[in-house]
Amino acid sequence: MSAGDDRAIGIFDSGVGGLTVTDSIMKLLPQENLVYFGDTARCPYGPRSIDEVHRFLKQIMTRMEAQDVKMLVIACNSMTAAYEKFRPAHQVPVIGVMEPAVRAAVRATHNRKVGVLGTQATLSTGQYERFLHAAGDGLQIHTQVCEGFVERVEEGDTFSEELFGLAEEYLSPLMAAEVDTLILGCTHYPLLTGVLHSVTRGEVELISSADEVAKDIYSKLVELGLLRRRREVGSRRFIVSGDPDQFRTVGTRFLAGGLEDVEAMPWPAASQTSEGEDAA
């Protein structure tokens, strides 16, 4: 039997949120080699304009393709929204996190009332509404920007009273609208599942794209003949643009098996701000 394609799958996010997707990939495809990049030096992306997120997306795709990956997984809703809007050129297959979540939500809803939690950058594009309307007729869609959620997760806060207060504020209008299904439209948000479940009293189906994305990756690897067919567990490499110790400390709490080595790969100074040129 052929050993298949040993090249790694490249996964990237603005910070630790993409580890929710990585965890599902590791469970479904343990034999695959993975390279993860977290742009922690420029996190959060949510308050940024979609044009700036698009510029960052192109930089990261260039950096990841330089690692000779066989597939790119955009484990970030804001960057997926930018990708869907601008469709930057790329050399390998690309999978985002929005469509898998939409499919799961359409299957789950009973009353056709679907809520979406997300960042300003993601929800400002209207991409979730477009995907939902294309996937299901007669849906009522309610969106809610959740400022501060990403920052809380990046700090390791999944339990504070202040966090519960934010969750109650953001979820109140959605509960009043009687949504029965809620898309967690940021890969950081599944790390707040306990808080969200508590505030909604378990009456709402919470949809994370992580497992659905992993299934899409598996199918695409098979379809394109890129699946790694070896019995041993694949290698895992974690890279960040900011503080590797902070990423390791927070990420270890959320990734099954924890994190060991985390590499620092800073951006050139000009790439830290919106005025900088594209750089790998």
C-alpha cells in the first residue's frame, strides 16, 4: 500500500482559537503531519477591517505555503470571511470554517431560527447570512457581535463573573428571538461552551465547526489523493508570531495532550500594522 502524501496540513488562526479545529483534526486524522500558525502578535482580528484581515490572510497563506504544506485550513472565521470575499490566489487546496458550521446548523434547527455569534470583522461581511440563505429556505437569522470574547479566551478566562455578564448581555436578544440553534462563529468561542450552555440553560443547540471541518478535510484529502497512509502518529509543529510561552500556557489547557514546543516566528516590523507591505 502506498504511504500517501507525507506533507503537512497547514492550519492557521489569529491565536489559540484554531486549536479547537486542530484538536478535531488530530482525532480524525492522527496520522497526518500538522503545522499550526497562530498570529498572536496581531490578535484579535475581530475589531479590524475586513481589508486589513485580508492583507494578513495573504501574508499567512504565503508563509504557510513556504512550509510546503499540501492543504491550508483557515481555522478563523474572520479570515474565512476575507477569503470568501476576496478569493486570494493560492497554490494548494483551502478549507474554511464557515460552510461546515452552516450545514450543521441547518440540520440541527427545528424552528428555523438560527443565531450566529461572531466578531465585528466576520459579521460585517454578511457571509454567514449568504451561506445560511443558500443552504436552507425560510430561515430567520439573528447575528450578535461579541466584543471581548476572544480577548478573554486568549487570557485563559473561561469562568469569570465578568465573562458571564458579557455572555448574558450578548445572548439575551437571541434568546428573546427564540433561536434554537446557535453558530459559534469564531473558533475561540467553543472554548466558552460551558458559559454559553449555562446562560442558555441548555435550551439552544450550540454549533462548532471543528468536527465538521475535520470531516471535510478527510474527504478532500481522499478525493485529491493526498491522504497520508501510515500507521504512526504524525508530527505536530506549533508556530506563533508573538509570545510562545503565553500561547503554550493557554493552549495547553485547551488541546488534548497539551503543547510542548512552540516556536516564535515574528513578523518584520512593517507587517505589524495596517500600513506595512505584504511580507512572508
